[in-house]
Amino acid sequence: MFSWSNKEQGGRNKDSEMFQTVTEGLQSLYSKKLLPLEETYLFHDFHSPALEAADFQSKPMVLLVGQYSTGKTTFIRYLLEQDFPGMRIGPEPTTDGFIAVMYGENEGVIPGNALVVDPKKPFRKLNAFGNAFLNRFICSQMPNQVLQSISVIDTPGILSGEKQRISRGYDFSEVLRWFGERVDRIILLFDAHKLDISDEFSEAIRAFRGQDDKIRVVLNKADQVDTQQLMRVYGALMWSLGKVINTPEVVRVYLGSFWAKPLQNTENRRLFEAETQDLFKDIQGLPRNAALRKLNDLIKRARLAKVHAYIISYLKKEMPSLFGKEKKKEELISRLPEIYCILQREHHISAGDFPNVTKMQEQLQNYDFSKFPSLKTKLIESVDKMLANKIAGLMSMIREEESRQPPAGVWRGL
């Protein structure tokens, strides 16, 4: 059992807190320090719903994304070494919805509308996407050793060509963005003998902006091409990804054939086995790093919430008290890129901490700026103190918890 007591020098501080675990500490800091800032400046309307207890307490989650027939569902079956409820595999789009594969003593399927009212599951805020989405969202529960450590989210096969014109009935990219902010690992799957990044796939990858550190890439079915073809496909994939994922670091790509059938081309067997082991070690390490990931996500969220507060309060300050409000509103929206630059200089904020300017301009059209709150420095200061002081205490707790955790078990006999 761990504890962290925050006490100021010279006597007991009225804000003194004691947390038994990192999860408890994160949840407490969010509700007491960050949530008031978010609620005051309508953060949840613009960016992300409020976090709940299940968001902090849930197992690490792995999100699988890829075009249809790249082997996402088969990959999950390979990972679990057994079928799961609701699983369908085929050459055409078979997964037309999201499936959360989670641990449960009793095997079965929970429909989306029932899932989003369960306070023990981290999906309650998905209710905002409506029935069109919820009718295509299920939880597949089963008693499985791997699922005791992680949960896996299977996604609809991303469409290509003419099929991209089919409407899903809900905002697919926004749902992916929601999951991307909450999962621990995002795995993009590609087919080695049918490499293509469609417009919808590019849009899906862009939905993970700001989550680049979570992304891993799997070049699946790599045994279906020879070594020379594999080298060409790998090079083409890296070139294509470089245009979509805007990060100076090269994304990690794993080569292999992630299913239980024998390899069609065995000349790269040792490479595929080593790559498979590396990928599973990465996934196995997620429970040990879960608290650090949640801490990192909370810091990113706090930085965005601060920037959002500065934007909203600036727009409020610039509004006239009586006449010409609509004209001024349109002027401020058009000047938003310039306003970003002003706030960067005034508050010493990195340009990377600001939300997408085009999306922000679209959202602002729906609000009366004169009703926005003015800048409340105490709320900002409270978040600054949390980032400067209390986060450091939680970091030391994370190291203690990690040192006492047992090593990750081996899921597969590779």
C-alpha cells in the first residue's frame, strides 16, 4: 500500500491530501483542480466530455484501426488464442461497428445502449454520439487471461474507393478521436499485399492528432509477399505514413502475419517471430505503464484546458457591452489565428498547445461571446500549482508502484 502526503513547510496546509494509489490521486486532482476550470469555460462543449471514475480505474485499452480485410478481428483472436462473442471474419467488411472486448466471468455480449449507462465501464460519455452509433457498439465479455490485464477495441473496417461514400450515420472520426484520447495504445493495421491509405483512413489517422506517442503500426500478412516485395511495401508505407502522421519521430512498424495458420512464405520466419515478440512485449508492458499514461493524458488535458480558458476569456474581453455584438463576433472569429499568436506571447504558451483553429472557428459560431466568463486567475493558478507541485508527488508514487508490480506474464508460447 502506498501513500503520498502533500504538506507545505511550516505547518499543515489546508489543501493537504493523502492518496493511497496513483489512480486515486489522479481522480482527486482532476475533480478538485482541473474540473472546475473545465466547467467554467465550457471545455466539455468544445473538446472532450468530463472524465469519470471509470476513466481512471479501467484497464489499459488497445484500439485497433485499419481498412477492411487487414486482419483486425483475426489479430484479436490471435492475441486471445480463442474466439470472442460477436466475432465475424471475412474478406468483405464484416465488423460494421465498434466491439469492446473485455474481461468478464460470464461470456456474452452487452449492447451499446446498456453499456453506456454502466458506471463501471468507461463508455458513458459515448452516449453523446446517439443511437446511430450505439446500435453499432457492443461489449464482448469473456473469461480470458489476456483480458485480465488489458481490453481491446475493435473498430469498423475503414472503407476505400467508392465505398467511402457510404454514410455511417454518425461522426466516425469524432468517435475515433474520443477513443484515441482514452486508450493506451493505437495499432494501425495494414495489409502487405494490398497497401492503400484511403481518404477515410487518412482522416481517421488525423483524428489521433496529439496522440502520436500511442501509435504503433502493424504490416500484417507479410508472409504473402517475398522479401523484395516486402521491402518495397515497407518503404511505400513509411512514405505514405510520413504524409499523414506529422511527427519528427519515425513510427514503429511491426512486420508479421498475425494469425494461427502456417506461413505461406517462410524465408522471413525468424524476422516475423522476433517482430511478434516485440509487439506483444509492448502490449504486455501497458499495465505497468497505465498510471504513467493516465498522468501524461491528464497533463495534456490540463494544458489544453488552460489555453481554452485564455481563448474564451479573451473573446469575452473584446466584446462590446451594448451594440455591434454580432459584427464583433464575426471579426473575432476571423482573427482567431492572430488571437492565438497574441495569447502565445502574453502567456508564454507553445503553439502546439492550441486547438485546431479551423475547428475552433466553426464551433464558436454557435455561442454568444458576451455570455462567456471573464478570466478567473484563481482557477488558472490552481491548475498551475497542480502541474508544478502535486504531479511530481504522483510521479514518485508511480515509480514505487512499478517497482512492486510482478513482471508481465507471457501470453503466448512464442
